[in-house]
Amino acid sequence: MQADLVLLIAALKIDLQRFVEMARARGMEPLVEVHTSSEMDRALKTDARIIGINNRNLSTLEVDLGTFERLAPRAKEAGVFLVAESGVHSREDACRMMEAGADALLVGTELMGRPQRLGEINRL
């Protein structure tokens, strides 16, 4: 059994294109995660097909859904599959991210902290 997807965090200052190629050579699709405009620049210079925009600032751990809204248009113009990561706590948040261009949502903390919410996923 093997993973299908690997997370590449642009903030790590790795050679993203090289890691994208290495992931694909091993049968995995890379998801390149960004949080800033400069990280988006780096991600868009690769041939990554999936970009995740993390609404959580990894330095301060503060969450701002506006991060996705600010960065998404450039990624959508490039035609990548776009994932909104972090900060989705309600149907309204999910709709907001989808309206801003999200093709998918990464929802973890909300569900881990409140497992009873799992039943609500189908209503999103």
C-alpha cells in the first residue's frame, strides 16, 4: 500500500519543482501548500496540479479566511486544483471558500475537536 498524495510546504524553502518531480516519479501527486504571495509565486513556477492555500499562519497560528480569498485568483487563473486549508468551521465558511474558488476543503481541527460534527458533513 502506498500514499497517493504528498504535502510539500512551500515555506520550507525546498526546491519545489524537484520535489514535485520526485513525488510523481514515486506515483504520488504533490499538493503544494502556500500561505503567502511569495510562496504562491514559487508554487506557480512548478508544474504542480494541486495547490493548497493554508488560512493558518504557520508562524503565529492565527487563522484568516481572507488569505485564501487574496491568493486564490492567481491559482485559478493558472488552472490548478485549489484546496482551502484551515479555518473552516461552518457551512458559511465552506460556502465562502467555495465562492472564492476552492475546489476542495481541508477540514481537520473542527472535526477532531468536535467529532459529533461528522454527521453534519453531508449538509455542507
